[in-house]
Amino acid sequence: MELSRREEQLTGLATGWRTMTYHWRDCALYALAVGAGPEEPQYTYEKGMQVLPTFGVTPYWGTVNVTPRLPRPTSVPVLVEEVLKPAASYVNLDYEFLYHRPIPTSGSFVYRDVLTDLFDRGEGRGMAVRSEQAVYDEAGVLLCTNRCTTLFPTLGGYGGTPLTKAKSAVPDWLPDHTVNDRVGPAQHLLYRLTGDTNLVHVDREAAVSRGLEGPFVHDLCAFGYVCRLAIGVLFPGRPERLRRMYAAMKTVLYPDTPLELELWELGEGMAAFRLLNAATRKPVLDRGELQWEP
């Protein structure tokens, strides 16, 4: 099949290999950044510490403790932006996280982000970019895999492969479990310390220039909230049993907002979820899927 000009420009796009070194303090900071409190010392106390699985998403946008040093988050969507120079920046569509084995409380992540798919949603509807980041330890053992889909709203209509929408796993009946929590007034600032230093999460002018009310909470912070809360309900005390998480990013989450997590058990080792802004009842994350070792 003949490639379009757009596909020729982007085929083979990838970041270089990078290394992120971390210690137990970074694991504890991540747990605090996704809402862990004093009743969850397993994630914040170095004695017998358990690492939250979604700590493994931090390399995707990470700049802290990374070599070679990065002045700002640089993954495949940023590279696409540099190549094509679109009129409008990207937004996150969905995220998938695969957890292959428990993350140690200290060590190094070795990784790179590779463009895997392009999708044409049509003129005026944008181009979707999907990339995959395999994360290894320093010995070359695969720990986790991150898959991210982002939308460039002004780049559609180039004649590429259409994006088909997958059927939602979320049922149309009442959830089996409902959990309430809250992102604090400084949650975005705390999560930013885990490595995603994008200015829109701290600088009001940068956020407003993107059409937002002000600095907002990272999508992957909300993703981490779900991981922590779901483990507490579905397999408490056994985070190593997680195997996969997926969610579609729906609405912007601002600091100091109540959350409600809805969980549906779908069978052995499977659940669906939706994370709501409890004040507006709008979904922050939707079409969520979670799998764990039974």
C-alpha cells in the first residue's frame, strides 16, 4: 500500500534511548501525588514498601532524573509537533498500561518511545498518533509498557487509515463499587514533581493560551488515582497482581475537585471503570478497563 506524504514524514519516528534513575523517595512521592494518604503506608513508608504499578507511567512524559537531560517532556507527540508544526497542539485521547512484573523500590528505567500508528479522523476532526514505550530495568528485564494515543485536531483529512472506535467495556447497569476521593488544591504541583514538567500544569498564561481556565491536573495523575483506588477495592495489598489498565481521557480535571470512581466487576480478573468529577458528574476518564491476575 502506498504511503501518504504524512506517513512518509513520520514513519520510524522515535525518541532516543533514555534512562531514569529512581529511589524509594520517588516511589513515595508518586504515591502522594496520586492521592495516597496516611492510611496507605505501604506506598509511602520505605519499610516493606510496595510500588504502585502506575509509577511505571512516569517515563512517558518524564524529565526528572533522566539522562540524557531533557529541558521539557519529549515523547513521540512532541516529536510529531516539531516535524509538522500544526496550528493547534495535541490533546490526549487514551492511555494503556501493561504491567509485566513488580517495579523495585529503587533502580533505573531504560526506555524509548516509538510511533506505531497514525489514524486519519477526517477533515476538521484531526489526526491521531499512537506510540509505544517499553520500559526495562538496567538488566534489560521488561517491567511495563506504555501506549499513548494523542490527537492533533488540525491535521486530519490527509487520506490515511481511519480510526475505529472500540466498544466501551463499561456496562449500562449500576456499578458494583463506588469510591470517593479528591484531588487537592496543589495536586497538579505535587504530580509535576514526578517528572511531567509541562508548563500548562503550573503556568496560568500557558494554560489559558490553550483555551483552559488555568493550570490543570495531569491526565496520568487521574490514571494513577484509579490504579490506587481500584487496587484497594479489587485486590487490596497485592498491587503486583495488576496486569493492564486502559482509559479514554474525557474532560479536564482542575485542582481541588471531588472524584468518584465507579467499578464494575466483569468476571475473574476483569473490571470496567469510569472516573467522574463528582461535582459536575462529567467523566474525567471513561471506557476504563482493568485486568489483574486472579
